[in-house]
Amino acid sequence: MTTETRIIVRPALDALRAVGPIKTHADAPTPSDME
């Protein structure tokens, strides 16, 4: 892996890791949606 690739991939993986839990909670049905 080149340095350039690492500079691009690392922040992307960090972003996915940060967004992952948020997306999971956003996609989960809330009680108000189930009524």
C-alpha cells in the first residue's frame, strides 16, 4: 500500500466507523414509526 493510498483510505475507514452506529440507529424502527 502506498502512502497516498493510506492517506485516502484511513480517513475513509474512520468515517465509516463513525457513521456506522449512527446509520444503524437511524435505520432502526422507532416506537412512533411502528404505530
